[in-house]
Amino acid sequence: MPDQSPHTRRADNFASSLFAQDAPRWTAEKANAWYAEQPWLVGANFVPSDAINQLEMFQAATWNPQLNDKELGMAEGIGMNTMRVFLQDQLWAQDPEGFKKRLDEFLTIASKHGIRPIFVLFDSCWETDPRLGPQHPPIPGVHNSGWVQSPGTKGLMDPAYEPKLESYVKGVVGAFANDKRILAWDVWNEPDNGNGSKKPGEAPNKAELVDRLLPKAFAWARSVHPTQPLTSGVWEGDWSNPDKESPTTKIQLAESDIISFHNYSWPEGFEARIKELQPLGRPIICTEYMARGAGSTFDGSLPIAKKYHVGAINWGLVAGKTQTYLPWDSWQKPYVLDQPTVWFHEVFKQDDTPYRQHEVDLIRELTGRGKS
């Protein structure tokens, strides 16, 4: 598609003025040529069921390749071919070589199952003070009760911490810059998410701090010349008019090689969001959707994604320690005694059976992959 819209030209100009980059953003032509070589991308945001967060997934003491192998095999079985996987900067600071070794092992396992992951480098959601070592157990009845930000508030607010973040991005992306087992790099998840004041310890000027670092993070990643595209998913606001976009959204759209977005609304809202982003003239992947209680379902959204050839990555695969089968309102009223009538996220139960057989049948049917 031609990259000619005023929206797009403005975004490109904005990107070039943000930061002196070692390597340029991909042209729309390059991004679309890359996307034309990909199968229809369908997958899940993945953390193994025995991990409460990114740290527990990848720290040496709790790294569980056998469970990753089993659960990624379940994803393969229903036709999924990508996973979105969150990393954490302290894992690099603690043990760069060990972390790279475990990432390489994860990629070997994923590749065995025909899955090419998107790695997420930074994340502004949930716990503001991440700490290495043993993680606390899940809080009973609460959705995603142990997820951690990267960087935490201290690192975000301290200019002296920036070289560590730069080392992390260049180290991880540089180590796998030519690795065909990786689909893409998601530079920052929901960068300006202030978590609705649900979490203590948030920086009072968080969005401003993130907006200063976000273009640098893209530049750090580009400086090691990855062969995979970079992105950061837009998640709120009006994307149809540059004059109405937040500063963070402007940076995300201007810096991303391929466009990604989040949507947890009804099918009409999902389709409308795709149409808002199409004028950018770049490949589109929805990197978060599927919250049954909010109206976002496989039945409603996945056929629309296929219609527009938009990648679709739902939240959650196997129910486990993240407890994201519980709804968002569990933050206010934990589901300790009564379980919700309808699961919010996740595809499989803890016993590896589907939550809804119809859903896995639909994914297999729409992808033309997998096996029953």
C-alpha cells in the first residue's frame, strides 16, 4: 500500500525530528514486503502457567523449559504461530549470559512448534517496584496480581539508570538481531499506562518520563541493526486524527516499523480501530485482544482480523499463576469464594483442556492449521 496519507507523512516527519537514529525506520514498502512473506499471524500473550510474571518465567531458579515445551505445543495444536513474550530489564542486569542462554533455549522450543515470538522489551503495567529473586504467590482472587513493570519507577525516574536500560536493549536485541526465529520486537507495552492509580509508587509525571525514553529505546534497538521490525502498540485515544493523539501515541506511530494496537471491545469497536490505522499504510497486528466479559471474543474479533489480514494475539494461553481468567474488576472485589461465571482471558484450563471447545475449533478453522 502506498505510504502517502497526510497522517503518515506527519508521523514520518515527527519521527525524524525526535532522535538522531543510527539506522532509519523501515519504509512502508519494506514493512509491507516483510509482511507479505508472513503467514497470517495468530497467537497469544504467553507466560507459562507456573510463572506469575516475566521474572519468574526467565530467572534461572524458576525457568521451566519442559512446561514451556508442553504449553507451546498446545498452542501449535490449535494453529497458533506466534507468541508475545515479555522480558524485563533486571534479568539482563543480573545475568546477561544466562538470560541470553535461556532466551535461546526458549526460541529453540518455540521454533520446534512453528512459533516465532514477539519479544516485549519494556512494560509500564502493574507493580512499580520489580525485584529479582523469589516472587510472591498470587493474591487470591486477583487478576495478574504479580506482574511487574520494566523499568520500575525508580529506574524510570533516575537518569543515572538510563545507561543500564540502553545496555539491556542493545544487548538483547543485538544478540538476536539476525535470528529468524524471532518475529518482531515490541519496544514498550502501553508506555503511558498510569494503571488508573491502582498501584502505589507510580511516577507523578510518568507519561513525560516515558515520552523522553521511548524514542531513545527505539534508537537503541535500531543501532544494532535488527532484521526484525520494531513496534509499540497504541492502546487508547483517537487514532484517526493526528491532532487528537497523545504525545505518546504520536511517538509510537511515528517510530514503529509495523503498526500494533490493543483492543478489548466489541467486534464493531475492533473493526473501527483497524480502519483508523489503515491510512498509515503499514502492516497491522493486534497484540492484545480477547476479554470475554468486556465483549471481546475469538468469535467476534478473529474473523474480522482475518478479513483485513491483521495479525491477532489474544491475552493468555493456559490458566495459571497470573490468574488472568479473572476479570479486571477483581482489583476492586477479589473473586476469593465465587469464581466468575465467564472466564475473562485464557484458552486452556489448568488440566490442558479447552475452556471452550468451540473457540479452539474456530481458531483451527480460521488458520487452517493445528490438529484436533
